[in-house]
Amino acid sequence: MISFISGTILASSENYVIIDTGGVGYRVILPERVHGILSKVGTQVKLFIYPNFNPREGSFELYGFENQDELSFFSLLLTVSGVGPKSAQSILSAVDLSTLSLAIVKGDYDYLRKLSGIGPKTSQRIILELKNKLLEKNFGAGADRDLTSEGEAVDALVSLGYTAYHAREAVKAVTAEAKTSEEKIRQALKILAKK
């Protein structure tokens, strides 16, 4: 079983990288958020790996993650009925772990439905099947955060032409004093203007 791969990035494509490890090139599929950080050719990386064999397609795929927490959450998502590796990867590409776990713990169906690849039934199943597991792992801390205003701020920034990744990162960097979506958008725009 492959647990992690360390090596040099030889090539990078839209959603994967090829990592050279001792003369062998491994194609590793990455979440969009991680790909944005770790896709520069020539970079030394260590990725935690989830190997997946798909008998229907006859393919063997390696899903890579920046840290053990992301890999564990990916594995947890796969325990939900109807969530496969591609949809779990899509979910993790769309949002950071703390926001995702908070949405699940709070039972925020609407927030989850906005994520790519999640319909109403899947969002309900994710909440039903994972809420208690996340509470047991103490992921419920910070349940007073307002996901609605965060989501609205990200949506507004995306409509202004920013990528979803950069919009989410800017909204995450906003101070806690910004309570409304308007305040979050203003602060996020200032952060994005500095980049």
C-alpha cells in the first residue's frame, strides 16, 4: 500500500502532477486548492496518497493530499453512500477542511449543495452520515461562524472575476470583526489588491 510519495514535480496538468521518485514517474490527482499551491515544475513535494482501483474502468489512480488531515477527511467522505473518489476530490477542491466540517456539523444543507458535485440528496447523506463522526473528533469547535456570509462573499468575488480558490483564501483571511458579507467582501478585495 502506498502511503505517501516524495519527489520532484516533472510535469503539471489541470488537475494532476507527475512526480519523479527514484526514476519512476507517478501521476497524482490533486484537489484544485492543493494543485494551485504545489504544481510548479521542479518543486520538491511530499504528498499523502489514497490509491484507488476502479474495476469498471480498469484504472488505478493515485489521489494526493498536502497533509494527513486532508487524506483522512477524503477517506471519511468515501464512507458516505454515493460519494466516490472523484466527487470527494471535487468537494475538497471547493472548500477548506474547517469550513467543510463546520458546515456538516451545523447541518448546513444549502452551503453543501452549492459545492460542485453535490446535489440535495448527497448533501443530506453527508450530514446524516458524518455529523456525529465529526463531533466525536471535536470538529464542532467554532460553530458560531457565519457560513452564509462567507459563501455570499466568495460568490461575489467570483462574479467579479476572481478564481474560486483565490476568493476563498481572501475571505478566510478576513478579520473576525467583519460579520456581514459586505464587510467581508470589502476586506477581501483589499487583500486581493495587495497580491
